[in-house]
Amino acid sequence: MNYPFWDIPILGSGWVIGIIAIFHVMISQFAVGGGLYLPLAERKAMRMPEGPLRDAWLTQLAVYSKFFLILTAVFGTVSGVGIWFAIGLTHPEATSTLIHNFVFGWAMEWVFFLVELTTIAVYYTTWGKIDPKLHLKVGWVYAGASAFTLIIINGILTFMLTPGDTWLAVAGTGHEASKFWYAFFNPTYWPSLFLRTCVCCALAGIWALITASRIDGDKQPELKTSLVKWSVKWLVPSFVATPFILIWYLWMVPASQRALLSLGIDTIGSGTFSVITRIALLIIITSATIVGVAYFLAYRNPRDFNLSHAIALLLLALMATGAGEYSREMLRKPYVIGRWMFSNGVRVPYVARINQEGYLAHSMWVWNDYDESHAKHLEILVSPEQERQWSSYASQPSYSRGEAIFRGECGSCHTLNGYRPLAKLLAGRDQANIRSFISMLHDYKPDSPYRRFMPPMVGTKQDIDDLTNFLNAQVNPPTPAAQKPMQTAQK
Ligand code: HEC
């Protein structure tokens, strides 16, 4: 444990990243799709014969470009910073590894983002003010820059799932960055890029449909029909190609991780781990509904296509995208960086050493001994009355060490009483039973079913005992008087 642990009760740290990330992914994919949509639509309009239809198209596109300006410059920027905030605090080890490998990747990313921001601002403000050909060129630069933000970040995102053998061979030697391009163009790079590009196009099409749905079909039938029909086409690649790309993608994921997908099917009867399976079903059902709505309500009947149809499409697409991102995260378990770093920040090759030396041995962030200075430190935190109670507790450091181990080793995926609550998951077990569960997690035998989604519990025998003590106190709480001083001292 090289970093302090940010404890987020109830929600758990994963969801802090999750919520910001889903929001951010959606916005950036909108932006990338919009980047392509705008110049292509503008080109189409310019090729139309001069007249009211062409002018109406251009007016509509100017409205879109305002949306994409605000989307990128405000929401894209803020949520991007939010992601750094969240991953830095909740996954400091993994963030550090990513920065060590990809610092130039991110530098490029930000350059392209800056170009994207600048060009969309110019594009939006110069409608009708500069030569149309030049305006379209600005649009193409905007499209290129936003496409590159995806092309680059995709390398870093897919690296986390499949770092690839070449990078893994140098991992931990200090020369990781020498394999930058191998890490970047890792096994899932291409399928993921195609998949995301499809999603981007679909989202751009859906946004265009939302705006087009508000056009009055009786007053401007021609505009509405042409715009709706053209925008629906943006959904097509997504639904034709996605199943094939998904198969390709899964093909590139190590079999051990793919096993997570079938786990749901294996255990669907007992209901232990059907999340992934349910999510997959959800994606299929929402996608099928989107196809239906897009074809029957939009393509066949463009003049009557209204805002609620369009919003239904958007919500369905958001559900499918969110579910897709969630299952990608699940697929990565128990690693944050495939085969190299477990979700709790423990590096795979360090397991043996930690088992020998103890999980807390090298941590600066926990009190290993309840010595004088520690007691003094506490004086400023607790009242004399509480301190009196504390002293009886302090004679049992095991509980507190157990809590530190819980936070460090289990806290990235479990909370005590909220999301994936250990108090509930362990309910009904007594101390001996909890201990044997943790020992089993510690031994991590090749046939252990938990290997597919949980990292091993690492540490010494003492660590196992301490974690058992702590968890047992949650599941089978001691008398309230014994718990109170602990809670106060935590603040
Ligand atoms: C990589 C994320 C991750 C980490 C880290 C993790 N777990 Fe889990 N754990 C899971 C998932 C996912 C499940 C399945 C939850 C479900 O079935 O809803 C689970 C299930 C469990 C269960 C229920 C098992 C059962 O058979 O019902 C227990 C108990 C548990 N974990 C304990 C722990 C302990 C103790 C630690 C820390 C040493 C830990 N976990 C670390 C992801 C993790």
C-alpha cells in the first residue's frame, strides 16, 4: 500500500469513477461523432442546388454546431478533469503506471483536444461569415482533431484490459516506456477503435434526430424528411457491424477473462454472478429496440417523428453504452491492468513477497505500532472521555490493522454496507468460517471459482487473522460499547 486509501462508504470507489466515466465517455463519443457529422452534413448541403432547402439545412447545422461547442468545451472538459480526479484518488497505483507509460500519449491527446476546442469555436462563430469552402475546411480539421482524441485514448484504455505480452515482458523493469507502441497498439486496440467509432456515429445520428424531431413536419416537410432520413443512416454501421466487432474484440481478450462472461451462464441458476449475462441481454434488447424505433418511427415515417421518439432513442442508446462500459469493466476483473496489477493495486509479481513480509509492512499510511507518539497524535482527535475508551481498544490493534487491510485489498470492489457489501456477503458465517473463506482467497488455488473475479488476499497469517477480526466484527458485531471508541477515533 504505497498510497493512502480514499474510503467512500455505501457507493464504493469504483462507482465514483464509474459515474464520472460513463458521463465523460458519452460526451466525448458524442463529440467525436459530431465532429464527423458536421462537415459531412455541411458538404451534403453545399452540394444541394441553391434554394430554401439548402439554406434550411445550413441553418440547422449552425444550431448543431453550437451544441457541440458547448458539449466539448464545457462538459467534455469538466468531466475529463473529473476522471483524473477520480482515478488519481481511487486507483493511485494504476494511475501512476499509466502516467509512467503514456505521458506522451496524454500530451498528444491534449494537443488534439486543444485543436478540437479551438476549431469548433471557430467553426461555430464563422457560419456565413467566411468563404463556405474555408468554413468546411475548418470543419474537417475539427473532425480530424476530435477523431484523434479517440484514436489516442483508445490505446490507453485498451492497454488496461490487454497490455500485451511484449509490454508485460518488460513490466516492472523500469523500461516499460520503451515498449510504448506495443502497449498502445495492444491486442484489443483495433476492435475497440472500430466499436467506439460505430458508437460515436450512432450517437451523432441520434443527436441529429433529436434536433430534427423538433422541426415542424407540416411547415417544413422537405427539410424534416431529408434530415431525419439522412441522420438515421448514421445508426446503421453501429447495428450492422457491432456484433462482428464484438466477437473480434472478445476473441482478443485472454480466455481467463472471457471466462467471466460464461460465469453468469454457469451460475445463472444459483444467481451468484449473473450480472454480466444480464447486462449482455440488456444490450441486445436495447439495441434491437433502437433498430425498431429508428426504422419504423424515423425512416418510414420521418414527418411524424417527434421529440419523445427521439428522446426514447437517446435513452436507449445511453443505456446500451453504459451497459457496454460496465461490462468492459467487469471483463477486466480481477485486474486493473490485465495480468499485471490487480484491481486493488497489488502487482501480480509482488504477491509472494507480500505474503512473506505482510501487507502493511511497507506502508507509510497505517500505524503499525500503537506506540506513544501514536497515542499523542490521537489526543488531538478525541476527547479525554473517548480516549479512556480508546485505550481499551488500542490494546487490540488487530481490528485496526484488519480495517486497513480491508480498505487496501477489498475496498476497491467492496464496501461494508453499500455496494457489494461484505457485511451481507459474509452474513451467516462465524469467525472460523470467515477465516476459512479468507484463507481460501489467500491460497488462490487454480480451481478456485473466485479467481475469475477476485484477486488473492495477500499477506501473512497475521494479516489473515487481522482481516478476519475486522470483518467478523462487522458481520457479528460486538457490543455497542466496544465499537464506539473505534468509530470516533476514525474521524
Ligand atoms: C476485483 C474486485 C474485487 C476485490 C478486490 C475483492 N472482491 Fe470480493 N467479490 C468481487 C465480486 C465481483 C464478487 C461477486 C459479487 C456478487 O456475487 O454479487 C465478490 C464476492 C465476494 C464475496 C461473496 C462470495 C460468495 O461466494 O458469495 C465475499 C465474501 C468477498 N467477495 C470477499 C472479499 C474480500 C474479503 C476481499 C478482500 C480481501 C475481496 N472480496 C476483494 C470482487 C472483488
